[in-house]
Amino acid sequence: RAVTEFMTKMIQPKIGEKMADFACGTGGFITSWLNELGPQIKTTDDQAEYDNSIYGIEKKQFPYMLCITNMLLHGLDVPKIYHDNSLLRDVLDYTEDDQFDVILMNPPYGGSEKADIKNHFPSDLASSETADLFMSVIMYRLKKNGRVAVILPDGFLFGTDNAKVAIKKKLLSEFNLHTVIRMPSSVFSPYTSITTNILFFDRTKPTTETWFYRLDMPEGYKHFSKTKPMKLDHFAPVIEWWNDRQELNVDGFDKSKKYMVNQLSEE
């Protein structure tokens, strides 16, 4: 919950924008979006824009039902939430009408997709890793000047197989990957212990430089758990750093560092 709240805060939703989550689960990101957007409603037109501002797809029946219920509780009578699989459409078929101002996601990862799913992607981007395919969907469905916050496993940034490299190359050459927040390892325990990163990028220009910021465990925590989850307060150091970025080194290790795009491409 804290992670989705942080990501949505940094994205700064505005009335009139449309957001999407192509694997929305029970609607955590959509709820955070509505909570951030709600206080901006001043007129009936604003209310109509708010009601129309979300789009979600979830392939599993039970989370889909919970998501619909969640939206009804937020006052959305006809929420645009669909019971479908985002990977079953050819990405080259998407037009501007299928694009969004903002995409907020934590795509499923660790999954392995079969050939019939991979056929919906250009051959160079046809990874078998689920999270990689969702990254391609995000890139094809983001409006010009649109912005994204997405949670991805370490493997995305540092993987070396051909499809991963091609997806990363597309990201850096067509989008502006401005910030990567490295998360403490147990953020999503007990569900997964995989190390994850939050990538923030927009479709304004090619990447020239990317800031990395390592979020450490807060004092007094050995690891997060269901009974001691991460809280929004734990993001306070990042939020403070966000608007006044400086390179930081703690105990000989980089906590915050800026990389030029050629350094990223080589690594």
C-alpha cells in the first residue's frame, strides 16, 4: 500500500488525465490514483473527469471482482475495469486511442509466457518473462508526454538476454528514464523476496541521464513483514531528495548517483 501511494504521489495526478493499470489486481494503484485526485474536484465537470479517469485490466476472476467492488465503494458506478489478459493483443495494433496519460503498474513477474503470447510482440521484444512483455505494452500504450511509474525486478535492468536488452534499448532511446528507486529487499514479503526497483519515466525525449536512489531499511527494522509493513513515512528521505537531487555516498556505497545514458547502455 505504501509503495503504491508513494508512486502515485510522485506521478502527481491531475484532473482531466486518464490512468491505466494493465494488471490491476484488486485495484491498489487505481485506488491510490483516485485518492490523490479526489481533493482536486471543484466542479461537476471535474467530477465527470474523475469518474472517467481510470482504466484497469485483470485476468484473474477473483481479484477482478474485488477490484470492481473496490471501485463501487469509491463511488464509480460504471468503472472501466475489464476481465481480460493485456498480453493477448498485438502491440503493433495499438493506436493513439489506446494510449494513456499515466500508467501505474506492478506487473506480474517470474512468469514464463508461451509462444502464442510472445507472437503478439515484435520478435526482438518477445521475451518469455511476463514483466518484460508488460513493459512493452506500457511503452506502446503511453501517450506522447505521458508518464509512468512501474515496479520491476532487478532482472529487468541487469538482464543480458536479447529481448531484455532490446526492451531496455527501446526504453532508453524513445523514453526518458529519469529515476530508478531501488527498494529494500523485503518490501513485498511474504509474497516475494525478489529485489525490485521502481522505474519512473516519461515519453518526452530520449534518456540522457538517470538518477538511482537506494532506499534503505528504516532504523529498527531488520526486514518488513505482514505485521511490520512498509509505511509511507519510510519514503520521506526519497521525497525530500526528489526535488533537490544530490549524489550521496554512505559508508563507501552510493546511496544516490546519476548515470549518463551511455553508462546505462554498457552495463
